[in-house]
Amino acid sequence: MNTHEFYINRCLQLAKNGLGTTYPNPMVGSVIVFDGKIIGEGWHRKSGEPHAEVNAINSVKDKSLLAKATIYVSLEPCSHFGKTPPCCDLIIQHKIPNVVIGTVDPNSKVAGSGIKRLIENGCHVTVGVLENECTELNKRFFTFHNKKRPYIILKWAESKDGFIAPLTKEKKEPVWISNVFSRQLTHKWRSEEQAILVGTQTVLDDNPKLDVRDWTGNNPIRIVLERTGKITSDHFVKDGKTKTIIITEQENLTSDENIIYESVIFDNQLTKKIIDILYKYGIQSVIVEGGKQTLQTFIDNNLWDEARVFIGNIFLNEGVKAPLLNGISKVTDLKGDELKLF
């Protein structure tokens, strides 16, 4: 690992602190180096708050060193006014002569214009250091801007004999197939993604909250498929505590701040319509948690980026069969459960 890679790698470490809190912005880390030593560093914490470069510059005690320093940043500095001023202007203002960038920003509002402005103002700019790693860190952001859709994660738990739920049950609550460690990991994942999606039957059968009560972080936006209005106000997904988008065939329903209705026809183009609605609302990532029909539809339409499948240490003997997903998976042991990552 050369010098530039060493410091960009540190930028990536810093940027990861913003996982789940920066939407709709990307995760970005920045490091400032003078005479072979880090004199400042920072990361972007939350949309509307200072960007990584600003936090890094502000952390430098002796600002006179900036005119002889190198600033490293995992993603191209912004060049436009959003909720905060352009980071390029701050770099130029402090006369930082060298700028090393992990990868170009795919957002059309930036997309090379930040690099161009820095060069035009006399900065020596290096681009493409650990580019693959920098792109992978912001796979949600890149997918959203390049493919015009959210990053899609499929998730479910199945028994050792391949069922995701029993045929019948006494109470409208989840039947736990995975163990407590797997469930806590699921809530951690929810805190990292912008939205979570379920179908009608999951709500009717389990009455899920779809929150992060077993972890610390933001609750994801709830996306609920409700074709004909079977879900009542008694279900948690309609409690108004978390922003919820309900996709339905019903028309002329009244939305409010936290319960938003989107009317579409449930036909063989439904999956694409769902994705278009999420894109319209600026949702960059979504966990699809079921049920089987919803998950299988995404699989059959090849609209997914990752799948995370828990294999619980139980047998149901009969029930709702798990979705069919072909491919190579990485298997991890979770204290009795198996986790397959596709």
C-alpha cells in the first residue's frame, strides 16, 4: 500500500462512521496531511451538517499549515450549493495545494465539476486512489445515481427444512425461526438502510413494527404493499410513528406527514413501479423482508443486489416454502444459526 492508498484507506475508515445517518448524502471521509503526519480529519455525519472536508479543515489547529498540505477525500468534493456551501470553495479558500480523491461523484450535480474547479484554481489533483473500495463503500449512492433505483437487499429467515413460516398460528405475531443474535443483527441492518419493504400478508400475519428496537439508530422508512385495504389502523405499520409509504390500488386516499399513499395497478410491472416510487422519494436503499411472494417477485425480475438468508436451527416440517434463489453464497455461523450472503 503506497502513501496515497494509506491515507485514502483512513478516509474510508472515517466515512464508515456515517453508515445509516447521511442519507441522502454519501458517506465521505477526509484526512489532511502535512510533512508525513495527519494534522486533521473528519467525516460527514448527517445531511445538512458539514461535509467531511469541512470537518477535517476545521479540526486543523494551525491553519497556516494548510497552504503546504495535502487533503485526501474518499469522494470528489462537491462544487454546488445544497444545504451547505461547496467544499471545493473551502479548499481553494485555504489554498490547499494538493487534493487526492478516491473516486468521482456520480451525482449529476457534481460528476467531475468539483475536480475541474480545483484544477482551474491551481490545485494539483489526483483521482482514482482505491477507486473500487471507495465505490463499494457508497454502493447505495452509486446505484441510486447510476441505475436510477435504490440498492435492494433481500432478507429472510428459513428453517433447516426450507420453510419461512408455519401454515397456521394462534397469534398475529412473528414465529421466530432465527435466534436472538440473528434478530439483533437484523435490527442493526435496518438502522443502516433507508427503507424496509413488506407485503400485505406479512403485515396481516405478523403485525410487525419494522423498527430498530433491538439496536440504536434511525428507523427505516416503511414501505407496505396493500392492494385492497385489508390493513387496518390497528396494525403497527399505520401507527404514524415512522414515515410509511403505502403502495395500493385504492385511489383518492388522504396522505399525511407520516402515512403516504401511492396508487398503482398491481400487474406484472408492479416491481418496477415500486422501484420507481422509491426513486421518486429519493430512497437509496431498501431491505425487502417479505413475505415469500414479494421476495420471489424481486428475485424473478432480477431486481436485487444482495440477499441475506438466515437458516435457523429448527425444523417446521410443513409451512410456507422459502423463496428460491440460485447463486454462490458465503456462509457464516451465528451461534447456531447460519447466515448465507449472496
